[in-house]
Amino acid sequence: GLYVIGVTADNKGVKKTKSIKIAVRTEGEISLFDSNAYLADAGGGKDSVWCWPRSIDTSFKRSETGSLKVMPHSQDGTWPKIVFNRNGYELWNMTDYDYISMWVYNPSSSPIEGFAMIISDEDFNKEKTVYNTVTIPSGVWTEIKTTKEHIAAYASGLDLSKITIAFGNCAAGYENRTTFYIDDVKFGKN
């Protein structure tokens, strides 16, 4: 959760107060996108960030205090992806978990098609990449979940102690370019 620590000092009747916000992560948490401090958790290459500008939106959320708002350009960026990272480090260890989960919201009146949670090695080698492709219906938060079993079935040589987790469009026909929201990206256990 998000915490605020405040310190007040008094020097001969003159009081000064300073505070700082601290985001404490739970076990298995990749990102909850609760505050602007979490924006760096949604990385990607220069083209990905340019074609899909993103921000933390604290007025719209699935739970807690915020979500990642992604605003695709109306014509550019058919293939960009969001690569989840922490402190610029994109590799995650999934060995102690059973699945990866994230929630996506589509505010438009039509579905968003051809998007996927992408699990791969750090170089996105074709034989070590798994796509969990989904259609995101309109007006509801939709959970996307990828299990260890699914990964093993499609990329048996992938080292689960060093995976890259991404979300992006993987279809040539990217019709619905609406703004969408991502929240609560986590590892989980059954």
C-alpha cells in the first residue's frame, strides 16, 4: 500500500513539517500503479513509449488508488508493448509462483482484439515466447492470467527464473485504438 511518513521539527517556536510517500510492495507484486512512483514499472523501448504514452490515473482504478492509463496514437504503433520492470531491470523470477495475473479495462463501446500478455526471455526469442492472446470486452475489468503450465506447453526451454513480462498488441489489425487501463500486475499461487 501507499504510506506517508511525516516529521515535524520545532526550533524556538518555528515549526517545519516534511513528509514523504512510500509505496510498500506485497509478495508477488509486479505493479499496482497506485501512484506516479509506479509509472517507471511500465517500460518498453522508445517506440513503445512514444506510440503508447502512459500515465498513472488516480481518478480511475480497479482497486486502491490508481491504474496505468495507456493512450495509443490513433494511427501509429501497431506493435509496441509495455514491458514490466522494476528499477530498469526487466527480468522476473517466477519459480515460486503458479501464475502471472493482470487486469485490463476497455472504456470504449467495442472490444479491443489481438492483445496478449507476453512471457519470454530477455531477447524475446521466438522459441522462448508465449502469447496469451485475449479480447478485452468493453466496460468491464478483465483478468488476464498466464500459468506455469501454459508457459511450459508453449516454451519448454524458457528459464522461469529469468522471464520478461510484457503486454501488447500482437495482431496486424489493430482497429480499436482507445485509451485503456492496466492494474494489479502480480504473481500468484494456487
